[in-house]
Amino acid sequence: MTSTSLPLEELEVKLRAVDDSRFQMASAIQVKSEKPSGFQASLKYVSLVTLTLQNALLILVMRYVRTQPGELFFTTTAVIMSEIIKASTCLVVIVIQERGIVGCARRIHEDVIKQPMDCLKISVPSILYTLQNNLLYVAVSNLDAATFQVTYQLKILTTALFSVVMLRRQLSKLQWIALCILFVGISCVQLDSSGTSTKQQTATEQNHVIGLVAVLISCLMSGFAGVYFEKILKGTSQSLWLRNVQLGTLGAIFGYITMELKDGPKVHEKGFFFQYNYFVWFVILLQSFGGLVVAVVVKYADNILKGFSTSAAIILSCVASIYFFDFQLSIPFTVGAFLVILSVYMYSKYVPKSEDVGKLPGVSKS
């Protein structure tokens, strides 16, 4: 008995050692797999660059095409083309997903035509986005790119407030502080009327008050439409691509109505594509594909990277405005821009964790 007990004990010890080694190897493999790959890490930085360029280029090029000498294109027609291109692009994606035109038509018939009340709901953000895009041209035509870029971050505040009211979303204390800093920073920029002036003579007469009012209304529309659209997405099964087809189609219709009311006789006289050039088409494409690209890219970028991209876009817009639009920096503007950048970073970084939501005032974990 004693002669066989020792080998059995040794065998048991060896088996345990093998099991331990296998467990350690499995754990190591699991930990290694949880670490982000080099490809995913590089995608984050590509996302950062893409978001930054999208945020900065659109405003800079839009400002450029609206400050050229001579007659200018009709902005209402540009909004229509942007919506048509966006809807067409998303329609192509649906065709690919449904593996053919027949499948795409069936999907549209089931989710759009047979649900008229759903289309009525989606018309609300569509109207707001169309009006917002028209107001953006008004704002950029009356404000320099740097001032517009900083002031337009007020949409963070409006979106946050609408999210709290409509979606019952909870913000951390630091996020509320960040929103207060954001308001103070934008106020500093707007109070500095001398710092926002430019030496450049523009093609159209500029009115700072009109530009400011246009930005404020755009921010309100952007905040409400974004939160309303998010609420619709959460309550229905339709894909984001199909929703963008609806938004783009309805947006083109509402955009045409806006064009007829504002520029109808002039467009009929001079033509729909009057004074279109490469830069105008570039702005239209940025508006069309920008949101779609950002929607795809955001998948690989966290909130901190999105905050960095917005901050970098503000800095890039300021630098570009100095070199290309003779923008003059001042102390109030610099301080205000710094506060806005700081608030954007804070708001993106200090998002409340799910386990901390119950600790916030007025929130229960149940």
C-alpha cells in the first residue's frame, strides 16, 4: 500500500501542475485578446484626425465660398443637393445590405410606406435639420470661421439640456461644471466684438448680430433634433441607414420649399447651379458625407477622443482664420476659446459610469 501511494501522490501533484499551467496559459491568452490590437489602436488615431478635419474643414471652406467677390451661389440649392446626396448614398448602402434592388424596395415598402405615422415623426427632425443647415450658411456669412467654431459649441449645452429633459439622461457634477464653463467661454468670445473683426473685405455685407442669432437658433435646433432623433431610433427597429434615407428625402422636399420661398424667382432666372464651382461642391460633399463618415468613425473613437477632435478643430480654425482670413486674436477671445476647449474636454471625459448613476442626486438604482 505504501509503495503505491507515493507515485499516486506524485501523479496528482503533476496533474495539478499541468492544470495550473493550462489555466495560466488560457488567462494569458484571454488578457492578450482583450488588449486592443495595433490595427484598432491606429483606427482610433485615424478617427481623431477624421473628426478634426470634418469639424474644421466644413466651416473653413464654407466661410471661404461665402466671402468670394462677385455673385454667390444660392445656399438653399446647396442644402437641397446635400440632402439628395446623403439620401442616395444611404440608399446604395441599403441596396448592398439587402443584396439587391428588390430587397431594398421590399424593405422601404415595409418600414416606410406601410408606416405613414412613422414618417410623420421623422419629419420633425428633418424640418429642423434643413432649417439648421440654411441657418449655418447665414451664420458663416456673417461671422468669421474662428468665432463661429467656438460659438457653435453651444450645441453641447442645448443637447445636454434636451437629453436631461427628454431622455432622462444623467450628467455628472463635473459635466454640469463643464457646461457652465462652456457658457462663460462663449460669452467671452461674443463680448469681444473687436476681436472678431476682420480686415478682409467680403462679398456680402456682414452683420455680427444676425450671425449670432443664426448660431443660437442653429444650436437650439441641433440639440432638439438630435435628441428627438435619438429617441426615435431607440423606439423603432429601422436601421440608421434607412432613417437617413427618410431624413434626406424629406429634407430635400423641405429644402425645395425653403428655396422657393427665399430664392425662387432668382433661381428660376439664373439657374439652380448658378455660380457652382469645385469649392461649392466640396462643401456640399462635406455636408453630405461628413455626418455619415463621423457616424462610422465614432465606432472606433471614445468620448475623450471626440472631445480632443473638437478642441483641435477649434485651434485649427483659429490658426487658419489668422492666415487665410486676416483674423485678429485678442485676449478675451483667447481666454474664451481656452475655456470652451477646456469645457469640451471635461464634458467628454467625465461621463458618469453606469454603476455611479444611482449615486447621482435624484437617481435610484432600481
